[in-house]
Amino acid sequence: MANPLNVGDLIEVIKYPLITEKSTKLNEKNFYTFIVDKKVTKETIKQAVEYLFSVKVLEVKTLNLPPKKRRVGRYIGYRPNYKKTIVKLDSNNRINFFPKS
């Protein structure tokens, strides 16, 4: 999935937006946070965000987060690891996750 060419692959790159207090404060500065597929590159993420939201992306930063230990009773397991990306948009563009009705 390093270089998807068709629209179906671009849609599957971004899993969901990450909505936390910190990411909401970053939204005010035109930075948006997403959870993406582990195998995609920054260029692919840029293409996917530009296609899905019709915006101009200036910068893409990625983080590969490690799996975390999870304990349920006496059983110990791991939560899955994932890739997080922070995307900076052009000052004229915005993504509205919560549209007003």
C-alpha cells in the first residue's frame, strides 16, 4: 500500500480522525490528527487528505506508536500499535469534523 493509484485505496488510507483535547487545540492552528494505516507513506497520506477533504496540505508528520500493555484480571495482553499523523493545512483551508445543524 505504499503508492495507491486508485480512489478506493486512497479512501482506505485514513482510518479515522483522532479527537482529543490536544488535537482539538491543534485544530485551531490548522493542524489535524488522524489514525492511518501502518504501511503508508507521507506522500500517500497527503494525497488521501487532499482528495477526501478537498484541502491543500502543507506538511505531514507521522508517529509510529508502540503497543501498550493491557491487563484484564490475571491475563496480560497488548493493545495494538498504530500510526498517527499530524497534517498541517494551508491557512485558507479548514476541515469541519462537527458541522452545525
